[in-house]
Amino acid sequence: MTNLTQKKCKACESGVAPLKKEELPPYLSQIENWEATDKEISKIFEFKNFKEALEFVNKVGEIAEEQGHHPDIFLHSYKKVKISLSTHAIDGLSENDFIVAAKIDET
């Protein structure tokens, strides 16, 4: 499998099947500490303060715009950021979710 950070998200339309549970391990092996369910992956990032957390949110926003694939972002407890990724068009996970997660891990 090609390194996910080297890939770019592709448009995903309804009718495409989401990844199956048994297809996830090769993708999960390329991202650190993300939790997976059948429909999403998520990770909580913790920072020193609100300013650092907000800077991270903005970096994630730039990645999302570059990739055309947008996560749910929840800034809470003033310095924690939860990122959740899912491909809403297929109601599950696609390679795009893992590409964005890998790129977020690089920040």
C-alpha cells in the first residue's frame, strides 16, 4: 500500500461501498492512535493552551480544503480537539478518511 501521506483524496459518490472492517488494518497501521468504528475514525489531540489548539484547527482546515474532504472538528475543554472522519456520501469509511488522518498526523 502506498504511503497515505503521498496520496490525494478522490471524489467519492454514493453507490460506492464503504470499507469493510477486515479492510481497515492496513490503513490503521499508517495512522497513530486513531479509534475506528464501522463508520468513522476519530482522535483527540491535546495542546498546552487554547491558542495552540486553535492553530491546529486552522491547519486541519487547510488540509481539509486541499483534499476536498472535511472532518468534524470539536474544540473543547479549551485545549482539546477531537477530529472525526467519515465519508458521508457512502455512510462509512473510505480511503479518503485515512489519507486526511495521515496528513493531520504530520502536522
